[in-house]
Amino acid sequence: MLKHFLLTFSLIVGGGGFVSTNAQTHTRISLPSLFSDHIVLQQQDSVPVWGWGEAGTTVCAVGSWASQDTISAVVDDAGRWSLKLKTEVYGGPYTLHFFQAGFEEEGITLVDVMLGEVWLCSGQSNMEFSPANGIVNQAEEIGAANYSNLRFFSIEKRGSQSLQDDCKATWECCSPDVMQRRSAVAYFFGRHLYENLKIPIGLIVSAWGGSAAEVWIPKSSLPKMVDFPRIQQERKCPWWPVEPGTLYNSMIHPLLPYRIAGTIWYQGESNRDDPQSYFNLMKTLITSWRKGFQQDFPFYLVQIAPFNYQSKNNGPALIREAQAEIARQIPYTGLVVTNDVGDFNNIHPARKQEVGIRLANLALGDKYGRKEIPFESPCFEAMEIQKAKIRIRFSQPIVCKEKVINGFQIADEKGHFVQAHARIIGDDVIEVWAKAIKHPMAVRYCFDDATVGNLQGTNSLPVEPFRTDKK
């Protein structure tokens, strides 16, 4: 429980400000909701903490992991203060005490504070959806979700036209009751990290089903070439915001500049109607978030899964292609391929375990140095035309556990694609052909709305969808 002292007669009002009902010598300190009991602070770092108070007074903070190191800052003329706490190697539980200079016995004390790894989990519905919305082995998974050192900070869905300093949420220790109401992908990601690292894991979940990428980007940073007024009108819906910057203002900005280990992102379905802009949107999003958090943290994306979108512009495939390009071109990013876990009739596939575990393995291998854990899917590297056949080479050895390899198409000189046969002819080479095509020019693999691939690497990760005819 938060222990609030100081000023019996102060009335706290919105945004962390205050009104004093009579003359007082000092004022209550207030904190944003991010700083509450059960919080996880990024280990071995310099972690910003902040809040509000009376201008000109001095606010102090001390963590019980270093009780001799009290730090302080003067509240500025806007009533704000900020400090940087040095954290040690993971552990806890600790306390974190905030007080006004000269009143050490009063103030705010956070209890059950852990030092560990903090991850931001964001996106649209496939990130937001809880196990209660349907996962494989639902009852078993919920019943086994007792992890006191796995903690959620799940931000309430609320948009804003202006930058916000606070959000509505509180830190919760994972239990069956908590887990079934929180992000399934974030849970399986965090659980797998915890089981491998044995370190407390904090999961900040900021996600809203149906949201497009541009609502998560500062409006002032948005690419100029995108026709947002037209797009907003087409996407207008009473259940999610469409105006650029709306969710950045209220569900990202209140977190800045907290220290995090990285971000996982599962989104893209809502941008499929304008896939050409997705790469630039996501590049802007990643750049602006890193600037706001003041750190170049890893950013890991989940490719959107197969689903019968009935698209007319092949938008879902183009979104997947853009997501793969992001992972290749933007530093410290990575991609989780999901074209083997999709559901033709369900845009929210139930196999959330694989998605979360693949994200965690990506983090374990890429950030935490666990190179023995496979985390990269095979991807297209080169093409060679040999008379009526095309040979495709991949970035690593490939296998197919079924008799027939599905998902390949081949095109003639006019760019007309037909279903193709395929066979593995070497560790990392596939041969593709179709009887109707005598002079093939291009190959595509799972490059449509809903084809579920069955080609995988020897590490059991699915081959990334691709096309060789990109201009």
C-alpha cells in the first residue's frame, strides 16, 4: 500500500498539481501512477523518477538497496521535479522512499519494489487480447500463472488530443486472476524471459485493438507524404481512435523517460489499406520512442499472421514485407515470423504461446547474448533461373516435415503468377517450377492474405514470406 503523509489539508487535483486550503509550510509530494507498489525498476541503470510538489522545495528519494545514497532535486516553477536513481543488480523486494527535505519521516514509501528487466509491450488487438479471449490450453495456462516476480503495468485505454503527464494503471503481481485479464502475448513473453533469466520481469502494456501505427506517433513527427485526413475518414470507428498522435499523447508520453530494456510490438493489421506508408511510419515511431525514452533500446516486431482479409491490394502481404524491411534496415530491431500460426477465419489466432516465446527467444539471443537459443527465421537471399525452373537460396538450412511444400507461386515474363511445385535440393536451396510456365521470371512464397506456410528452418522457425519481383 502507498503510504501518503504530509499535509492533511491539501487537496490533490488533476495532473499532479495541488491546492492548499490554508497556509502551510510544506506541500504533499505526488507521483505519477507509474510509481506504485510492486514496481519493477530497470536493473543496473540510472532510472529517472519524477513527480510534483511545491515550487522551490527540495524532494529526496532513497532506495533500500542503497540506503546510504539519498538523492535530491529542487521542484521547478511548474511544480515538477525529477531524479535519477542508480539501481543495482536484480533483486528485491525493496522499498523506495520519497520525502520533502527536512521531513524524512513523512512522504511516500513504495513497497515490494523489484529490480529487474522492464519491457514495453505495445500494438493493437493481438497484443492487447487477454487469455480470456481465447488461447490454446486456456484453463491450464491460466491456472498455472503464479509468478510473483512477473509484473504487469497495463495502461487503461484512453486517447488524448494533447500530451499527458499521467495515465491510469497500477503495478500488479502475476496471478491467475491477473494473467487472464492482461495481454497474453506479453505474459508468455515475460514468463519465458523469467524462466530463462531468473530475473524479475516488468511488463508495461500499452495496446489498443484496431489502432493504426500513426496514432502511436507524435503528431509533429509524422511523415508529410501520408494523406492522413483521407485515411482517418476511411478508418473512422467509435471503438478506437484514428487521429495521429492520439495514443502517443496518453499512453506513451506519460512513461517518458522511464528506463526500459526494450519494446515488443504486435501491430499492422489496421495499416493494411495503405501499406506503402508503413515502413516510414514505423521508422518514425521507433525513432521518436527512442528519443522520448532517451535510449536506443531494442525494438522487436511480430509479423501479422495469415487471415482471410479478402484484400484487393495484397495489403497484408505488403505489410509483412515492410515489417521484414524494418528489421533489416533499422538498427537494433528484430522480427518474429508467424505465417505458421495464423487462422484463416480468425484475425486473433489462439496460438499466442508461440508468439510470446519467439519474442522472448529473440530477446534472449539478441539482447541477452544467449546465442545457443534459435531466434532467426530463414529468409530469402538469392534467386537463379535455370531454364524452366527457379532456384531459391535461403539464409540458413531449411526443411519441410510434410510431403508437399505449399505456399509457392511462380510467374512468367508478363508477371502472371500460378501455383508452383517446390522441392528441397540442398541444405539451403529450393527448386520451384510449374508446368504452365516455360520461362519463369519470379517467385513468391506465402505472399498473400492467408496462406499458411509449412517450410521451416532446421531450428523449427518458419521461413519468412517473400517475393523476388519487388521493384
